[in-house]
Amino acid sequence: MVLQLERTPKVEALRNYPAGTLERLAQLLAMGATAKADPRRECFYEVESDSEVFYVHISPSNGRVLLIGIWPKSSISAMDFHSTKVA
């Protein structure tokens, strides 16, 4: 799915990420970014850039974006990894 917010969102973070990281995420969301909804948590998404994946919560009441985590983009998402069962 493509996730695009109507205006550049206010992005906050749980950790101390560089300002550039928050700005990249805000730009991605304003332009439209590939995203996966978390099937276990409402309003949580993995948002992909060319090289990174951002795990975010988007408040349905005020549209604020909370950056929870970030990791390098790979072939498997964190949600796919955690839903995989080991036999």
C-alpha cells in the first residue's frame, strides 16, 4: 500500500534520532511511501525508503507520527519475521 498524508506531518520519536531522520520520514509520508499496516496493531505501519524501514504509529485523532524504530531495509520485514513460525 502507499501511505501518503495530506500535509507534511509533525514527526516525534521515542528515542533521540538525528533531526535528518525525522525530516526524511516526514518527507516520505508527504510524498507517498510504500507501507505495510501492522496486522496486530491498529494505526502502526512499516514505512519504507530506498534503504531504511521506519516503524511508526500515526494517531487517528491528530495525525501526529511517532517514530518507534528504524532499521536497514532487507528482504524480510520485521512483521513478516515475527509472524513466521519455526518448526
